[in-house]
Amino acid sequence: AGSPVIQHYEAYFSEAYDVGAYRFTVPNGRYTVRLYNRIGYGPNQSPGKVVMSLTVEGRRVWDNVDLFAALEKDATRTLVSEFKDVEVKDGVLDLEWSAPLNCGGWCNAIEVIPQ
């Protein structure tokens, strides 16, 4: 995923799973989007259990990312992924997940920051 891995924070103890999409109503413009991901559910803390792709505003940013591998096989960590220069032209910022193993998208927190 090309994203830094940081130690996890208590704020990310909850997680949304089987997520198909998030849509944020925002003014047109450019944004930085940050995703925070960790695996809190024990049975999913192994390779191949949480694999997903992500499209942000029509641009594929992840392609079959194995979250456990991206966390360097350490489920106590949080993966922070930052996507800059996301341009919104229709007043809606779209994030869409797909997953080959039917686990859906996986996310603990999302930040949308105007540029």
C-alpha cells in the first residue's frame, strides 16, 4: 500500500467491516483523505483474511492489499494511508471498497482534509 505503519491508538478500537462505500458531501475542491486501518478481531489477524481494493473518487489507490501483511504481521499497529490531491467535482467524495474474499472493506477511521 506504500503507506506508513504507526503504533495504534485507543481511538481505533472500533472498526467497520464489510463496508462497500462511504460518501461524504463536501464542497467541490481538492482534499487529502487519510484512512486508519487495524485488525482488532483475532480470527482475522493472519495473512489473507482481510484483502481489499479501494477506489477514491474514481482512482484506484489499493489493489488487493492484504491488511495483515501491510501491518507487518503486527495486529497491534495501525496502517495510516494518505491520498493527496483528491479532486471532487460533484459535491460528493466517494470511497469504494471491493474484496475478493467477500470480507468487504475494512476501516477504523477516515479523515477528509480540505487542501
